[in-house]
Amino acid sequence: MRRRLAALLASGRATVLEAMRAINDGGYGIAFVTAAGGRIVGTLTDGDLRRGLLAGATLESRCLRTLMSREFVSVGLGSGRAEVLDMMRARGITAVPVVDGRGQLVALHTLSDLIGGADRPNWALLMAGGRGERLRPLTEKVPKPMLTVAGRPILERLVLHLVGHGIRRLYISVNHLASVIERHFRNGRRFGCEIAYLREDAPLGTGGAMTLLPERPRHPLLVLNGDLVTQFDVGRMLDFHRRGRYAVTFGVRPHTVAIPYGVAELRSGRLHALREKPTLHMLINAGIYVVSPQALRLVVRGREFPITDLLERCRSRQLRVGAHVIEDEWMDVGRHDELRKARGQLL
């Protein structure tokens, strides 16, 4: 990767011919002009060089600083996929460099990487039918998954994340304020995918909504809660499920709980030990699942069916159930404090 990025760089003292080679060798239709220390100071495209040649420059001219665009867009290492995609669409560009604190190129986002990756045959089901009682009054007119984080609905972030990982067929289960979601996403075409809606007349739970699919998928189904802010590696989880030959894979997440009191341990009514303000480490349900077609047959139709019931049915039939640890960015936005934290309003 480092060698490939180096091919995109052209020193400010390089010739027009050397810049052409950088654009050609890089394969992205763009080169980055660097100053001393490797700091990016501008960008060059074929069009920039062509205009320079028409204006009198030659292949041996060392005039890159006069031909380059100084008003280029770049992002830092922490920028998310959705924000970069928004930037590309707003500016009409197809490549955004990722720079470190010294202004050096460390990665490159391209439009094909974000929305044009290799397609996967898997479908995804996004659970967006809940009423969001704990987030009232915010959810009285806006369904919880459509609350915004950094100016974008949470559900849209999930859709773009899945599309970026090659998931092209999505289903969204809706109930509360369903029209808000349907008007926003429509058929999904402008998000680079196909979206259809599963309407819950009554709450069916994470498992029950799967019975509303118009047909049984031929490949493992990805199921997600619609109120997650996450950058989990979709391909890694699907590959884990396939390699383990699991009927169902549960995404789990490391979580710590600090107990603000001394915890007493008793034995036969006597104090055995006292642990002062311990921290508990555990794995929690991340609200992300992969369900094989064979496991879908175990879901009961027509009533609420929580995903935990599917776990028990698989275990009773000796079917393998996997647990994939998600260590990427993940946040469940179900309460006011969690929403404030996701919006950067809570230290």
C-alpha cells in the first residue's frame, strides 16, 4: 500500500512528464504535488497538465506549482465513510486524500472504494420499526433511526456503510412513522442499492421481522438494529460466519462497567471479601447478526419472536452458533445520553 501511495506523489520540482507518469502509475487519474518533507501542497489531473501544455508548457517544464490546484479537499485519519462520500458528491470529485498531522499522504478514499466495491450476494435487513420510547420527545415526529448524527440520519449511515461493503439488496422493517423512512430512501437507487420495505402491523421483534421477507435468501442474511452508529467490517463478519459454518452468528462487543461501590462477597452469611470499586469486563450483544437460510426456517411466523429465541432453537437442534467480536467503532443510540455522545455533545 505504501508503495502504491508513493506512486501518486510528484515533487514540486518534477517535470510535467514525471507528473504524467505519476498519474498513470497511480491509476486513479490524479497525482499529489509535495513540498519539502512530503507535505501535500496541491493536486494534478490530466486536465491540469493538458491545459498547461496548451498554454505553452513542455514535457520538460518544471512548472507543477503553477499548474496544480491548491484548493484541494483532504481529510484526517478519523473521517468516516459517510462524511467522505458526502464531500465527494458535494464537490463532484472521485478521490480524497487522507493526510496525517504533517500533511503527508497516508491513504486515499476513492468513489469506487466507497460505493463501487465488489458486490456481495448477501442481503441485509435493517430493523427500523421501533417507537423509540426512551428518546421521546425527539421520536414523536421522527423515527429513532432517522435522528441525525453529524448532520446525517443514523439509518442512512448504515445504508451507505453496507453499500460500501458490496451489499446491494436491502430490506428495512418499518412501523412507527414508516412514511418518513420511505420518503427518504424511496427505492434506494440514489444510495447505490435496491431497498424494499417490510411493514410490521404489530411489533415482531428482531427475529419475527425476518418472516416478512418476500422470499428466502440463498445466502446468509445480515440483520442489524437500525439505531447503530458503527464502522464494523461487514466482510470480516460474513467471512467469519462462512468459515465457521454457523447457523447464526451474533456480533458481540467488549464492554466495561465501573462499579462505584465496594462489592461484598459473602459465604454462609459471613463477609468473605470486599472488592473496592471493581471494573467488570464482559461481551454484550451488538445488535448485528448473520443468519443462514437454514436457520430462517426456525423462526415462528405471525408473532413476536426475539432473536434470543432463535439462539435457543439452534442450540436445541445442535446447530452451530458463532460469536464474532466487533472491535471497530460501534455505538447503540437508544437513550438521550447515548445520542448526545454520538453527536459529540457529551464528554
